[in-house]
Amino acid sequence: MAVGRGAEARRGACFRSRDGDDDLGMTGTATANVRRRRMENEEAPATARSSGGKRRRRGTDRFDTLPDELVLSILCKLAASAGRPSDFINVLLTCKRLKELGLSPQVLSTASAKTFAVKAKNWSNSADRFLKLCADSGNVEASYTLGMIHFYCLQNRRGGASLMAKAAIGSHARALYSLAVIQFNGSGRSKNDKDLRAGVTLCSRAAFRGHIDAMRELGHCLQDGYGVCQDVTRGRRLLVHANARELAAAVNAMISSRSWISSSWANDYRRHGARTGVTTEYPLLSDYGYNVPALEAHTVNRFMTEWFAARDGSPGPGLRLCSHGGCGRPETRRNEFRRCSVCGTVNYCSRACQALDWKLRHKEECVVVAAAGMGVEEGGAHGVENDDRAGDGDRQMMMVYS
Ligand SMILES: [Zn+2]
Ligand SMILES: [Zn+2]
């Protein structure tokens, strides 16, 4: 590797954070290790020169003879398959050529969500710039991730929605669904700005692309006639399809990982199960008699959860987080989210989140609360009411779970 290029790469400012360290998921120790290795490599030839008394000719650098197309192809595969940001960033920090090729639109457009899965505690302007660079390269996943972070965490509503819309135009199912949630809730605006029809349309497009939460949301909308003409049979069919797709996705994940998927909220659920003596580890898809773990939360949902956890779990005065642990969405105004009408202790950004959390966790808690203090019969219908205090017609939106 050309030594001079290592020195030039260090002058690059692309990944600089406030303190000068790379912070896109790289720890300070990892960064220090990379720099130490580089310094050792640079010092070695100098030592050889001084001890030998003569200038030793360096060997031919075969890396320089590789065509750009081949290096780009390798970098594209790396960006698409990296397990964490440092796997990709450390390679780019190796030399100037790798950095230049690694930051080309051809490579950045293929970067996966894990490649730019920056942790909330490491968020910085440089991470923001890197994600923007990926988004500008046509990476719809990066547009969606940056859009969610700007909209919900940085409260840049217009910029965040614009980035999500850019991803949605590229048929990104998560972006379509997230925009649907924003329309259903009137997020970032007043409660009078809810657009249920727009929400249903966006939800339909996401569901058409197989997004499970969108299918579940749309199923409940059809069952309840919420933003769409009521069609209970079609709604029920969509809910069954959502469960079937979830089962297939969970089984595929189990086969590929050969282990139970773990996440912080899933671990919370396990601890909850241990406390309550519930022997079923995951009741998800219990309709089918299967016991499979919930799918791993998306990186941006984990980011939002970590972001607000670092702020005492509060998105702002009087605002609440979605009670589904794998979501992380905050309210953008008071009483925006729907509240469980049975126990009144949990709030959800969407029907999909409530339906999932009901199966994963709340079914056990809510029954206990209801039986103890509210006189609701166990196994009865479970409701959710919109918590905006406007009496705007959707205050009682009953959901019956299988
Ligand atoms: Zn939610
Ligand atoms: Zn409840």
C-alpha cells in the first residue's frame, strides 16, 4: 500500500467529528487502533533506511495495478454486506484511493442500513453528512434513515419528511409506511391536519410491497372503516396475510442466523416473561400455533429508542414515546398517540404498533390492570382510543385481536 496515501487520507475531513475522531459507529479505541497501525506501517520503512545506511527500494505496490472497476466492485460488496459502520469506514481510512473510490456514488448507493447504522450516542455532523452523501447517491435506505432521524429526533419536520418522500418515490416500503403514520397522526402539525385518506393510500402502497406493519395497519383501517370504506372481510384477510408474512420472515431469519434474534426490547420481554412466569417466550403468531421471536427492530427504530433513552425517555414536556419498544417514535404534539382504552397506561403511534405490542407484551399487563382495577373481563375485546381531545369522530376506534 502506498505509504504517502495513508498520510493524505488522514487529512480527509469527510468523517471528522467535533473531536477529530471518526464517529460513524466507530469507537474511540477502534479509531486509535487504526491510526496506530498506520503509524507503525509508516515508521517501518524509515527505520529500514536509517539502519541499512542505504535507501532500500520499496517493492512494487500491486494494489496500485488493480483496475478501478475491480476495486469498486469489491467496495460495493463490502458496503452492501458490512455488519457495522466500522467494517466499511476502516477500509476507507486505509488509503486515499480507497477513500475516493469508497465515497463514489456507485459504492454509497449500495450501502446497507447496517453500514450507516450510527449509534445515537455517536451522532454528529459528520455522521449526518455521510448519510446525506449516501442519500444523494440514490440510496433510498439512507434517505429514509436520515429522514426519520431529522423528523423525529432533530425536529426538522420539513427536511425529514422531504427525505422520506424521496425514499417513498423510490418505492421504499418503510418510508411509505412512515409517511402514512405521519398522515394518520397529523405529526408535526395540528390534530386538524390529519389526512386519513392519504394515510390509507400510502399504507396501501407499502402493503402492496409486503410491508407487514402496513398490511396490519390497513387491515385494521378496513375493519373499522377508518379513512376507507369499511370492508371487514378484506380487512381480516389482510391481517391473516400479515401474520403469514411475519411467520415467513421470522423463520427465514432463524434459518439464516441459526439463533434467536435478540434486541434490547426483546430482552426486556424475556425478563418480563421471567417475572410474570409466562412460559411462552414469544406469543407472536400464536394464531398459527408457532412460537417464534419478533423480528429484529430496524436500525433507525433502535436509533430513536437510544436517542430518547439518553434524554430520560422523554421527547419533550408532555410528550410520550410509542409504548411498543421496537418503535421509538415520539409524539410531536401533546396527546397525539392513541391510548389503550382498557388500562390507559400505554400509547401507540399506530394500530400496527398496538397490535404487535399486544401480542408481545401488553396482553399480559393489560389483563392484570383491567382485572384489578377496571372491571374488564379477561379475554374481552381490547380497544384503543385516539388521545387527541377533540372529539373528532375517531375517539373510539375498537380493535379486536385474534
Ligand atoms: Zn409505534
Ligand atoms: Zn391496556
